Amino acid sequence: MKTSLQNHQVISAGFMRKRETGDELPKSGILGDSMGLGKTVVALACIVNGKPCKQPGWTPDPDGNDENMPQTTLIVVPNSLLTQWFNEISLHCEEVSKRSEWGIGLIKVFRDRDSSTTRPKDLYDADIVLTTYWDVQKSLPKVVYPKDMPEEDKAAHLEENFTKKLGLLQKVRFHSIILDEGHTIRNAASHTSQAAFNLQANHRWILSGSPMLNGSFDVYSYAYFIRHPLVYQKMTLEAWKRLYGLRKHDKRPTPLPDTLLHCIHRFTHSDELFGARLVTLPPMHHGVFETEFLPFEKVINRIIDRRFKFITRSLDKDGIEVSGSMNFLAILTMKRQLSSHPLILPTEVCDFLEPTDFEELDDVEYSSFLAAFSKTTNLHIHKQRTQCAACGRHDGQARRALPCNHVYCKTHLEDMMHEQQSATPVCKSRGCEKVIQRSTPTEMADVSFPKWQNEDGEVFPSAKTLAVKSQILNFWDRKTGDPTAKVIVFTVWRGMLEILSKIFHSEGWEHTTLHGGLDQKARDENIENFKSDPTVKILIATLTTGGTGLNLTCASKAILCEPWWHSGAEDQAFGRLYRIGQEKETTFTKIVVKNSIDEMLMDIQKKKNFDINQVLSDKKGHQMQQLQRYAAEWLEDRETS
């Protein structure tokens, strides 16, 4: 290794090697050290120290069959971390030309698209193979039996559609497999998890700074992957839930069995070893910035809430009614989007709203906002909304009277305005009689044009966009802050990212972005630009893409625009900057809108954290007992010698 391990990293690496060389099954485990404590370098040290050809008594297979004595480690990572892992290996490990030497030789990046040109031997010849969860998932075919297929035909169908179509990763046996950000497989039923379960190796490791995101249920998938004898091919997920789940009247979950706890190792930033902190980093500050909806946002939320109660139908592109009800989770998703910015809602949601819904907003300053919000891409609904309030006819040139939003055909609007030239024009729709200040075309929404900005390119604000701007200005305040500080803004929504990017551009703030829509080259360039260019002081990242795995200690401030379903994702995001190598005080601010779904999510986090903390506190007791035993044995050995 080029890099010397810190004390706690030596212990973590020792835990991994002890599992691999000991007698207790499985010879695998879970490394759950907190974000920023160096799980990557620990795993690399385990790979180097555990090179099969360097172990006592090792001899190559006499027949030259690589699969009988594999020496390759497969590392599975999120797509955004491929380049970082490759660089980390080069940074921390000695490069060697022979396998018999200590260090890392050939590193191969394997993608599913390379299957036709890659042989099993190409993987066996590498010390490390890097791939992604997507490529692992592609390597396992999905098998669906035709309806009413006779039982005697299923074996042949399975052979033809599964066995013969297995990808290369499923055919090769590795020395060890490491799943970085291993919580990716927490859902045991997902195809990605099933593909990971099916991989073959002598040793299987999960690396995750937040191994439990939703509670003890997540552990089932991890135990199955490492092939713990308690679970592997013996226990179903339902049986696990009955044994270890938090039931309705339980005050705490049932403790996990000792044999499983022994497979989990976890250090946190608050841990001490022999009276000293594991790592000393500059102070960190967590905070919640509470804000309130802007007046029009409150009304929009009331309108949407009211409409949700009646949404039991949908219309296809031809205007034909389709039966069905909106999924509860979909409604929650829309409520979360509303709390960030009303105009990032899917356009289809606006199809359920009526112009009369906006009569509660009679202030002209909201008119351009409402015009954008009420546009539709559905031709049938557009025709309904262009029906003249005076004559009932549809008119392709119909206009909406503002601020009341009643629609008139071009002829009637011109006649009405002409009749009242000498006086103030008034809307003639029954019961309205509001003064018409101006009119606007009832155009269909242009899906190629962002609906969150007007014709002049100005962005409609929301409570959260204003809060983000306020926080950044506070961070850069010359008297109370740091004008040179780099800031990461995390958001769940791609639309919110684009809105913030437009706002920052109008403010003259140099920034870059990171999201799932970027290819690998663009991601790497944007990350490097943020790290190296002192003028680029803001990175806007989606939580799923920028919140895991990356080392961004160049930043010292972070803002989370929306709470997530579990605090683990938020901890992962903050871990991008609060980690070994950070030299400044760090601040992590979460923006919460009062009386919104944000508060519900915060409550859900508290309930999940109770379950998680109970399980991990049990683990911590076992772990510290082990460390004390190891220390006592070490001291005894020294006294004897």
C-alpha cells in the first residue's frame, strides 16, 4: 500500500481479514463505518493483504483452471463512482507487474456492452474488476414462464431462457466481491439484488456508511448476500419480518442474533478508541432552516389538496376517459414536489385543474405564474379550456381575461372591450364582474420550454428557492461567513436543479451540476471543475447521484432542499464533505417548509431512526467487547514475550 492506514482503519481491515481467514461462517461480512472514515482504503488493504497467491500454502490449480483458484476481486459500484474508484486504487495501492508481488496489478473496467469481446480469462487475469450495479443486473436474465405452460416444459424453458443467457459476470467465480454503497441491494426482491445474490465468490463484502436505511428489514438482504447460514436458502423475508421486525405493540425491535452481529463492523465519527477520538475533524454544524409557503403557494396547495380528493379518472391523448385512481404514493410525491416549487409538478397534474380553481388568487402579480401553471399538453383538455364564457364556442385564438382567468373567444373579447372603451372593462362571466386589466393567449404548454420561467426568462420564485439564496448569501457573508466557501446544494428533483441553476445564473454565481442525465465524461468533468476552479463555488446535485460515494472535501457548506424518507440518505450527502481530509468547519442545512409534507417526512425519519439505533446500539456493545478482548489478548502476548 502507498497509503498508511490510520488506527481505526487497521482495526477495520483486521476485522475483514479475520472473517476471511477464520473458522466462523460466513467468511464474509458488512463494513459499515460512517461516511468519510475511509472504507475504500480499508477494502483495498484487505484486497492486497488477502491476495491468494501470497497466502501460506497456496498453490495454483494443477490443471490451470482459473475458476478453481480465483484471484480476482470484483468491485461493484454506482455508475457515478467508476472513475473515482479507479483513481483511488492508483492513489492508495502500489502498482505491480507480477501477481506474486504485494500490490495491485491489472485493473479492468467491465461493462455489459463489452460482453461479446470479453472472455472469462480476461477477468481472471485482472487483480480487480470494476463494474456497476446496472451491469450486474443486466448479467442475470429475467425468466417469465408462459401462461399455462406445463410443468414438464419448464426445465427446458429455464435452460433456454436463463442458463444459456447468463451474462459473463454470472459465469465467472471470483475470489471476493465487494459491493460499494451496498445499501443499493437492501430490497431483496429487486432484480439488482437478485443478480448480486447470484454472483459467485469465496468472500462477499458489503460497504455502506448507512447500512440500515429503513430499519432491521434491510439486514435480511445483506445477510442473504453474504450467505449467512441463518438466512441463505433457509429463511424467507416474511419469516425474517416475523422474527426481527418491529411489531405494532413492541417498544423496540427484537435483537439480531449474535452470529449475525459478529459479521457487522461499524465505527462512527463519535467513537473513541482507548480514550481518543478515531478522527479529529473541524467542527460540524447541523441545522434546519424553517420557512413558510409564499401566499400563492398556500393557495396552490389548497387547490391541489381539494382536487386530489376527486381525482379518480384520467384522460388519454384523444380525450377518452380512463378509469382508475391515483396511487397514494404518487400523490405524496406530488405533495413533495409542491413543497419545493409548484411548477416542477408533471404537466399532466395541471390537466385536472380548472381555471375557476385559481379565482382565489385575484392579485395580478400572480397572473403570469398561473398562466404557466394552467397550460396543458392534452389537446382534448385544451379544447375544453378554450370554450368562450359568452357563447360557449371553441376558438383556437381564445384569450384568457386577467386576473379572473375566464376565457373568451377573440370576437367576444374584442366586442366587450370595444363596448366599454369609455369605461373600465369588466368581465361578463356570470358572477365575476372583475376589472379586466389585460388578456393573454390560451396556448398549449410547450414541452420544450421550461414552464417555470416566463417569456423573458425570469424564474418564478418559491419559498425554497428564496431560502436557498438566503442561505448561500449567509455562508458568503464577509463578516459572519466565508466568501471563499464552496457550497453543495442537494435536491431530490431534477426540475428543482434546473430552476436553481437558472436562478444562480441570473445572480452571476458560477456553478456546475451533477445529475443522472449526464454521461460519465460530463460527470467527471463537472466534478473536477468544482474541485479545481476557485471561481466555481456551487455544485447543484441530485440526492441520488451526488449524495453517495464522492469525496468533495473542497466544499464546506451543504444545503438539502427537501427531507428524504430516511435520514441515511441525508447522512450520506453530508458525508461527501464531512470526511477525512476536510480542513474547514462544515455546515449542513436542511430546508423545511412549515405545515407541509416536509414535517411528515421528518416524523417518519424519527420513527425509522429509533429502530435503526436500537439495532446498531446492540451491535456497538458487541463490537466494543470484541475490541477490548483483542486488546487484552495483545497485551497478554506482549507480557509473555
